[in-house]
Amino acid sequence: MTISRIILDICDGCGLCVDSCPTDVIRLDGEKKARIAYPDDCQTCFLCEEDCPRGAIEVAPEIIPPPTPYYVKRRNRAKALIENHARVQ
């Protein structure tokens, strides 16, 4: 599950999280409180957390996303510079 928790004492049932979720993970229950209905469908997009006006939702990714191509390019360049520096000395 990537939505780590919904703080029910804070949730006012506005439904913004339900509307913002692109994969329909969150639903309002009978008490008009947000509930995680389909945790396996969460894409960790953080839209529900960002849109919640009360701050009742916390998203915590279980998997760190892979590095971007830009990061990989910079990392490889840094490794090459270190290796070249070590050879010169």
C-alpha cells in the first residue's frame, strides 16, 4: 500500500481525494470519511495528498522510483571523472 494512512479524525469527507485519484483508490464510506478501497491500484502520484485541504492523507512510496536519465548521465560522468583522477595520481 502506498497511501500510508488517512487520518479519520481530520478528514471532513469533502471528497476531493476521491475526485483527484486517477485510479479510483479512495472512496467515501457510509460516515463520509475517506477510505482506501483499492490499495493495490495506487500509483503513488500524491494527488490525493496534495488536494486534501485538511492534510488528512499521507502517501509513502514503498519503492523508490528509478533515477531519471539526467541523473544517470550525471552519475556516470562523476564516476568517470573520479576514475580519471585516480589514474592521473
